[in-house]
Amino acid sequence: MELLGKTNIDFIGKRNISFVISSIIAVLGIIGIIQIGRGAANMGIDFSGGTAMQLKFTKHIPIAEIRSALHKSGVAKVDLQEIKDGNKILVKIDKNTSAALGKSTDVVQNAFKKEFPDNAFTVESSTEIGPSIGDKLRKDTLIAVAISLLGIILYIAWRFDFKFGIGATVATIHDCLAMFAAFYLLGKEINLLFITAVLTIAGYSLTDTVVVFDRIRENMHKNLKGSLQNIFNMSINEVLSRTIVTSLTVFMAAASLFFFGGEVIHDFSFALLVGVLVGTYSSVFVASPIVVLLENRAAAKQAPKN
């Protein structure tokens, strides 16, 4: 499917504008990561600590009804996970809510007894998630993201060239920072689902960048006439329709999850929406211009001096 005809857009020539935009995104993302590392952002229960309960009901209850029952009892911030086997529900309440309510396990049980009197339940487990565990999870998560980005630069450097590896890694880091910036500025909850979305988008962005780089490498091997900037622009224009179709398809799927997937994956799907947009942008306006700059610098150093 070709949405666009033959285009001749000077993407590389607009690199100064894109670098300014990307620098702003990167600064905001770094601020967000620092705040997350300090625990000063809207941290989820997995990172901040709280209470986790697993309950087994006699009859099935929709997640929406359980959330509504807890909200009526003053439990505003809660994570719910449905366990299909045996009508089980995992309830996680953050430490701030637990402190305000007192013994949160009693509050949860009383809420269910009041709202679902005909549906008996048993508490299979109740665990306190301490702040030390949340702190360790935060640090381990940031380390996991850093290791994945290191793997990206090694893979691209092996498949293409070290300069291409730098361009792909900078673009991927840019996408991750954009997602951290969006969630921090909008006050959205930072939880394990968000980290999953970050790593998912890192993979998507890398795949999109590799497609562009493949065409660039192919055209460079053809020894086409013209400057390096022209070869890069021509290559990006040649795969532009493919990039738009792919991104639009993924965006539509993520939008369906966002609007119809329910509250449990609402923030996850929002992260995917942000990531797809930013990932498509970075493949064209960040990764490729960086490679051009590095190639030009390398050529300038090798040029004979008068």
C-alpha cells in the first residue's frame, strides 16, 4: 500500500529544527527520570510500596464493579488484576492510601461485604510491599532499560557500522526519554506496565530505524552520484510510505486499546500511542541526521590538508 506518491522532502536539511525539538524532549525526559529515581513522581504500588491482597470469590465479578466498590469506600488509588483461574482478584493499594485508611485489608473486606453481600469471598493472601522493595525495583528497572539500550548499539554497530549504531541508539534513547517526559509532566502513574511499554517502543523504534538504514546502506552500495545528504534524503523518501503505513497500523491498534481496553491498560496504551508517534519521528529526523553528521566529520578528518 502506497499512501504517498514519489516525494522529495529534504529531511536532513531540517535537522537543526529537529535537534532543537529533540533537545527539549531529552531535557524533560532526563528531569522525569531523575524524579522517578528519587521517587518524587506518581509512582505505582510496585515502586512505592503498599498492600497486596489476593481474594477468591464464589462468583465472578467484573473488574469495573470491584473498582467502583473500592472507590465508594475511599480507596481511590488501587491496582486490580483479575486471575481467571478460580474467580480470584489481586488488589494492590499504595502506601499513602493505606496510611490514610488505617488497616486497608479491613477496608477492602468491608467494602466487598457491603457491595456484594451475595458473593462470599476468602482472603488467600495479604502482603505488605515495603518501600525498600519498591526502591530496589526502581533501580533495577532503570538498569534494565540501560542494558537494553547498550544491546541496541552493539547490534546496530555489528549489523551496519558504529556510526549507524550511535544514530540508532540516540534515537531510541530519545524515544524512551519522550515517554518518561510525557508521563512525568502529565502526572501519570509510573508502574511496571509503563516500563513494559518503554521497552516495547524501544524495540519498535529500532525496527523502524533499521528499515530506513537498510535502504540507506543499499543506496550507498550502489555508488549513486550526489552528496551523502542527498542519498540519505532519497532513501528516507523511498521508504516514507512504508513507514507511515506501519506506524499508522500500530497507532490504530494502540488507539483501540486506549479507548476500549479498559482502565487497567489505559496508561499502557497511552504510552504506546506516544511511543509510536515519537518513534516514527526519531527514525527520520533523529537517527539519520546524526549518522550524516558523523559521516561528514569522519570524511573531513580524512580529507588531505593543504
